[in-house]
Amino acid sequence: MERIPVGISGVGSYLPEKILTNDDLSQMVDTSNEWIVERTGIEQRRIAAKSQAASDLAIEAGIKALKNANTNPEEIDLIIHASVTPDYTFPSTACIVQHKINAKNAAAFDMNVGCSGFVYAMATGANFISSGIYKKVLVIGSEVLSKIINWEDRNTCVLFGDGAGAVVLEQCDDGFGILSYDLGSDGENGDVLIVPAGGSRNPASADSVNGKLHSIQMDGKAVFKFAVKIMGESTINALKKAGLGLEDLDFLVPHQANTRIIDSSLKRLKLSREKVCVNLNKYGNTSSASVPIALDEAVKEGKIKKGDTIVLTAFGAGLTWASIVIKWNREDGND
Ligand code: UT7
């Protein structure tokens, strides 16, 4: 079957206004700005207002991506929302977004693939277009992690932040757009990054609330080891699937978890610091929102040019990983 080439026609992001600095955190738990910067690279993060849920951030980012793509909401055939902090267990956050942006012709569903969610969702959305089923897909990653953090746990509370990013996918010129992807999972080690309660395994109870089982629990060292190995490996695999090598890679948009993880991936990929987007110093780890927020920033700063081969790569809960190779199809930053 002939595949239709699919590219990004619009990109947008939204960050809540409130800033929480490392110094603020050191008033809350036994930590310091020095420790957090040295071990993670994070200097501050954004925190959503009490009234804001994932859909509120998703809508802001989604509308910006639609504007950037010169697309009306009614033209969207499908909305995929990636998140580990949806508004509700159900209905899906994608349906809430669909209603509020008036995308009345869109199908809508959520995906939960941890921090790899946005990249998985992009690969999924692209297939609906390349197979000729849909013409325009809105893919959003949106997180309000501040609401599932144990603010007494210094091992996790210093790492995460809130935000949203989105892209519009549609047909692009031959030879451009998404060239390949590499998706994977390792469910055996899923318990190293988990919210243990609130699902059907451990439904909400007084004990689960008292035990803080509705917040993120993480074996940081195990996740770190996995991340360092998988980001480089998955990027190389995705490039291989596109018939490309490391020498073809122009720019990397990695999941923003820790500068030490990104730096070790760069070493493996033989890439210099100018060829990668790093903004976790400002926003922390925003899980499935981190890749589209970083992409939006890189595009706006003119770091990605038409014809560049870029890779979006992420890892996260599951455990999961995902990389996408794109030959950039827009004129951003060419002037
Ligand atoms: O999107 C995926 C989500 N997760 C990740 O990407 C996390 C991946 N892992 C990491 O980024 C790192 O493992 C961390 C940043 C979480 C931790 O860094 P580390 O270098 O692995 O530190 P560690 O866990 O080995 O802790 C070293 C020390 C410990 O003290 P002792 O046992 O040596 O006395 C910790 O108790 O640092 C202590 N520590 C802290 N100290 C000050 C842990 N958290 C903090 C803190 N402030 N916030």
C-alpha cells in the first residue's frame, strides 16, 4: 500500500505562570539549589493553578498549534491526548479538549505511556494519516504532575513540573516528514516508576491516601540506568529504520528529565550540545509534555531548518521508550 508522507504543520506549547524555584523547595524539604542543579540540571519548574487540570493546559497548547498550522478546529479528524495526569479516569481528557475547542468532527482518545506518551501518540496519529484514513490529527502531551507529587518526598518532588505541548500532523511533501519510529516496552520493570493506588489494583481508600500511594514513587537510580542506555539506543534504531546513520542526525529533541541523562546520550550519539534542545532547567520534567514543549522552543528559536533530520526521543514509565525520525518539512528558521 502506498503511504502518504506525514509531517508537522503546527506546533505550540503552554506553561502555567507560577514558578517554583529550587530555593522555594529547600524551604519545603531537606534539599538545596546546589544539589538539584548538580544532580539534575533543574533550576525551576512551573506549577499549575489549583483550578487547572490537564485539559486546561492541553487546550492552550492545542489552540496555539492549530493557529500555527492555520487550521480550524473543525478540520481536525482526531485528537490524541497523552498524559499520566488526565482530568479523570474517564471520560478521556481528549474528549474534554474536543468539546472545548469545538473540534466537532474529531474522534478523540487518551494514551498513557508515561513520559514516552507524546512520541507514541505522534506515531499513532501519523499512521491514521499515512494510511489515508484521516487528514489532520492534533496530538497533545499535557501534564499537571504537581497534583500527583508527594511534596514531602525529596527524591521525587524536586524533579517534576507542569506544562503542555501540541502538534498538528498532516500530509507533507514527498521525502519529508516522519521517516521512521522505534517504540518499545519493558513491562517487567514497571514497578520502578509507579503511582501505586487509584486504579483497580489498589482502589482509593483511607489507607491509600494516608500511605500517599496516589503519588509518584520512583527508584531513581534504576530509571537513570535505563534512561542512559535506552535514549541513545532507540535513537540509533530509529535512524537505522530510516536507512540513516548518526552522521545524518542534525538535531535531537530528547525527553527533559535530567541533563546528566541527556549528556550521556549525546556522548553516545557523538552530538555536540548545540545540536540538542535542553530546557529542563526552566521547566523540570513535564513527562509527556516535555518533548513537544522542547520542540516548540527549538522551532521558535530557529534551531531546526527545512531539510534537517531531527529525532524526538523519550523514555518513561512502563517502562517504555519511543523515538521518531523527522525530515523537517517547514520553513522555520530559514531566514
Ligand atoms: O521521566 C522519567 C522520570 N524519572 C527520571 O528521569 C529520574 C532518573 N533518575 C535521576 O534523575 C537520578 O537518579 C536522581 C536525580 C533522581 C537522583 O540522582 P542520583 O545521583 O542518582 O542520587 P541518589 O539517588 O544516588 O542520591 C544520592 C544522595 C542520597 O543520599 P545518601 O544516601 O548518599 O546519603 C540521597 O538521599 O542524595 C540524596 N538525595 C537528595 N539530597 C538532597 C536524594 N534526593 C535529594 C534531594 N536533595 N532532593
